[in-house]
Amino acid sequence: MSFILRSIYVLVGAAFLFAVANLFVSGVPDTQSTGIEIAALSPQQSPTDAIATDVPQLVQPGEEPGIVASLLALLVGTVAPEAATTPTPVAVSFAPSNGDATLPTTAPLYANGDAPKAREEAAAAPIDDAAIEQIFQSWLRENEIEAGAIAIIHPDGTEFGTGLGRTADDLHPVMSLSKAITGLCVDQLLLEAGLGWGATLADIAPQMSAAGVTPRPWNEHITLASLVTHTSGLSPDLTQSNMVEDTHGALGLHRRWGSAALQEDAITGAPGRYFYSNTNYAVLGVVAEALSGQSYAQACMDRILAPAGIETAVIEGRYGSLSSYGGWEVSAMDYARLARHWFAHDQPHMASPRPDFDGYVLGYFDDGSTISHSGRFCSTNHPTGGLGAIFLTIRDGATISANWDACVEASQRDTLVQQLREHL
């Protein structure tokens, strides 16, 4: 019995000495730690919640686990394997604040040591067709306009069209939006002929004569670039006299106006100075015929509208006489298709040098992010007082085209453009 008692005394003493030794080991403070480590939280959690629910409270923050604690943790893992296999929250270290604005240095949280790079530009928000339709409908009502149509093409090519009094697929005069068709058309014809926009009327004199307008010494120096950017010096704008009243239904009048504008006594402007004039584009209509050997309408249908998938646009009837500067009738949807096609960033002519005067390029404005133009016709003899149209294309391909039956002021039009631009 005494032997058994002695053995028990030895075991109790050894356990006592073991516990005392462990107390000294586990009670040593961690002098290597310079920060506080907390579990990364979800937005719905507080630091207290995270500590209470995400990590077993066998160790207080800032302590190393002792041997007894380690044995208990092992026991917990054995008895409750589900708790032991619960994913540990990602830990983020925060150095003690020193009052400086610099961020603390921490170990990288990403496998390769690099945080994901921020995108150069935020992803564009999807176009809200319903919002744009509401903007357009409200604008029509506010300006007491009874008919209009709008077409939207998303960057991925999705199309949406709507209208009041007509659809987005109905033909409608686009007025000065015709100038972009003319500018693009002459651009393609110059490429075919191996010429540039620096060519003068003298350089294509034989072709011009064949088309019915012969350059003269006082105008043969005019460059095609100055015509397309309204800096040729052709002034005044002869087309503004009676517009369509005395030229109703007469096609090919761009030759008549072009010839009249190039008369010596008719050139009163200053070359190099911007003066928006339809007569510049009347002359370019003759240039298109001179370089193609076709009618203006056919030359531009073949080279500009057909490649964009447009088959129904016309130059005819009451507005046909405005031809190369205002005679096209194109539906809102088709004009949006035309703009999306020709103003895509990968079009060669978009990357090559183009005539440019303060953002006015080939019959349209280009401010570096948006390409646009507007058209307007006002007449007291028109049933609705006039007509209007706009288009705008963003660099990512988003495009809007709209038309309406009314003569609106520039400020009214600009209000609409601004509201639409904010949704592209």
C-alpha cells in the first residue's frame, strides 16, 4: 500500500511541477507584436461580433497559446470537427496610429502580392431606353411638338426605336445631317482617286467641267478641305434666299447653287475664317459627281448608305433640291445605323488625319468623345413651322438619332441634346 501511495505522491508532484512550468511559459508577454490583428468583417458585423462568433476564445488577442491551451484546442478540434474546419476569416493587420496620413505597411492579401489594378475607366452604365424615351416625349410635349421619332443603338448593337405620330423607321428629312453623308462620300471618292483633302478645284478642273461647273482663276485655289470645314470664303450663303419655295422638286440644284457661289462677285468672305454656309456643300455635291461620274445621290448611296445597311433613304420631292447640303430623307433608325457604322473607332478615316476646324470635320462636329450634328428648317409656309433632326454618337458606339416636326430654337435643341447625352 505504501508503494502505491508513494507512486500517487510522485505523480501528483510531477503534475504540480508541470503546471507551474506551463504558467511561466504561457504568461510571458509577446514583445514581438507591434500591431493589433482583428478579423476582417462583413459590413453587417462589428469587431465584437466577429471575435465572439468567428474564432474560439481560447486565446486573447496579443497572446501566444500556452501548452495547456494548445491541448484544449486540440481537444476541441477532436470533439467538434465542424468548428475546427470552419474557414478562418482573412486577417488584416493595422499598425498603431502615429498621427501620419500614410497607410500602415501590411503583408499582401493577394496570392501574387499585387492588388488588382483599377480599371482606367469605370464600366459604362447600361443605356436606359425607357428613360431616354421619357426624356424625348417630355421634350416634345414641353415644346408643343406633335410628331417626332427617336432611335437608340447600344454599344452591343441592340436597337430601340419609338415615336409620336410616326415610328423610328419612317422616312423623314434630316436637313443638315445630310452634310455628314456628303463629307463622308467625298472622303471615299478622294481615296478612290488617290487624292487628299488638300486638293484644289484646279486639281480636278477637267472632272468639274464635265459635271457642269468649271473652276475659274478666282476660285481654282479653293481646297476641298476648306469647303468641308466652311472656311473657303464662300459668302454669303446663297441657298438661304427662298430655300425650297422656288426650287420645289427640282433635283440637282447643288450644281446651280455651286456655280452661283463660285462666281467672282459672289465670293465676299475671308478664306480661312469659319462661316457656316450651305454653298460649301453645294460645291462638294458637284465634286462628288465629278469624281464618281454618277449623280450625287447615287454616288453617296453606293459608298455611304449601302455599306451601313441602308436601302430606303432618298433624295426626292420637296426637299430633294437641297441635295448635298440638306436633301436626304432618312429614318431615325437608319441614321443611327449610319452614324454607328461610319463613326466606329476602327474606321480608317477616324484614325487618319481629317480636315478639322475647331472640331468641325467632315460635315459633323467631333469634340473627341462625341460626334454630333443637328439640322433645322424653318418656314412660315410649312404646316408645322419647320423640321428638325439631331444625331450623337459616343466613342463606345452608343448612338441616338431623333427627328421632329417643328422649328425649335437652338437653346431648346441643346437642352434635349444635353439630357440625352447624360444617358449615354
